Amino acid sequence: GHFDYGGGGFHCVHMTEHDLEIFRNRGLWAVTNPGSNAKLASGVAPLSEFMDMGINLAIGTDGASSNNALDMFREMYLACVLQKLRREDAAACPAGDLLYAACSAGARAMGLPDCDSLAPGKAADLAVIDLKRPSMRPLLAPAQNLVYSGSKDCVRLTMVGGRILYENGEFHVGDSVEHIIAEAEKYTEELIQ
């Protein structure tokens, strides 16, 4: 009865045909974490099969201990290119589908329908990307640019709930970056001891 209430599974690298049917029939979410799976040699999730079967797909990072970077640009890229390798098909897993899985679908998978798009009445959670960066040019297909060439260096602003947390190299999180890093290092030392 675990799946009687929605939700889904993370990683999803070892899925049987029966598992896929359960996910499809119950409207569950498969949240792939390709950076973590690659680091731990866990396997590659069958994203193309999820998409072919209409299974809800989102992209995550897993935790810092199995991913380190927690970089969604890298996750989108890995999710996309690993499917191409897995299928031996350069057309597998279109960039637009992966961008959707990382953004709108990610919000829906977490039960945050008010964060799944930019619209009146929804939470103002967004990232502003500098499309004039050399890595983003030529801008012929924005989704492909973001998935294949995007990086955190292209981010100019992030906003959560209408509050700017990062803008043009400056963090606005209520404390200095130096203090946050010092505290993290202090607690890390305590854990190691």
C-alpha cells in the first residue's frame, strides 16, 4: 500500500517492467539523480522508458555526500547524455523534456503546484539566466543551450517567494557567506572527531 497515497521513488535505476507499470498506473513520480548514481556506480535510470510510458519524471541531486556539487545544470546534462549512451541513440531524451523535468515537474513531484510555473498567484521562485554568456551562444534552441551548455556561471539572479537570494555574485541570505562557511567547517570538524 506504499503507493496508495501518491509520491514515487528516487533514483529508480533498477526498475522491472512490473515496476514501470505500477508507476504508470498509479501516476507516481520517478525522480532521477544521475550525478549521485554515477558517483556511486548505482546504475542509470531508464528515463527514456519513463517518458515513453508517460511516467512522471523529475530530476533531483540527492544529498551532498553522494553528489557534492548539487548542481542542477550538471544533473540535466548527465540525465540527458547518459540516456543517449544507454540507448545508443543521440536523439534519445530530448533536452526540452529534461528541462521540464528539472523545473516544473520537480515542483510538482514535491507537491508544490504553486511553484511549477511563472503565473499570477503563484510563488515567485525563479532563476534568471544570462543568455549572452559565450557558452549560451548561438541561441538557436534555448532548452538545448540550457541543458548542454548551461552552468551556474550563467545564473544572474535567484528568487524564492519573491525574495532575491542571489544577484550578480552577491548572496542575500541573511548572513555572510564567510560566516556560513565557517559554521559548516566547524560542524564538519565536530563530526570528524
